[in-house]
Amino acid sequence: MEKIYKVIIPPSAKESLKEIVDYIKLDSPSAAKSVRIKLLELAKSLSVSPERFSKEVFLKSLNGNYRSVVLWHYKIVYKVQENEVLILRFIHTSRDPEEIKKLDSL
């Protein structure tokens, strides 16, 4: 039987998703809704086999199991813990990688 992890999306991660959706909404409300739905579906799918995606290269110097997955131009950065998957941020892939390195304070 496959282990099921609890997926946690804290307020800071929800806010990062809201920023993405609000930006897309300026051009296309329907696209914004679709992006939001798909990114949340992908995040929630991490409850099963969260290690199927690669380690996050910009957080490799940290202790912990930091990983990420990209959908379109959006990266979900997360940490796999004993029984949980903590979503750290939703980030546009064109953003400065230093933004990801700032996540080490979480």
C-alpha cells in the first residue's frame, strides 16, 4: 500500500499563487482560473509519491528533502517531511532563482 502524505499549503504559498493568478487575470480571467485549478491539482497530487519529482537545485545546500515540479512556466517548490508535503511557494520560472534561495528560511 502506498504511503499518503498530508499536503499543507500555508498562507505564504497561497499568497504566491494568488499573485500569479491575479497577474494572469489582467489578460485572461478564464486562463487565470484554469492555471489556479491545475496548479492546485498538481500540488494536491503530491500526497502520493512526492519524491517522483527532482530535488530543487537551488536548495540543495540545505538539510531537508526540497523538491520542485514545473507546470507550464510555474514551479511548485515543496519540502517532503515524514508524513507531510509542505508547499513552500508557487513561482514563475522566469523569476530570479535567488527568490527560491530565500525559501531556506522556512
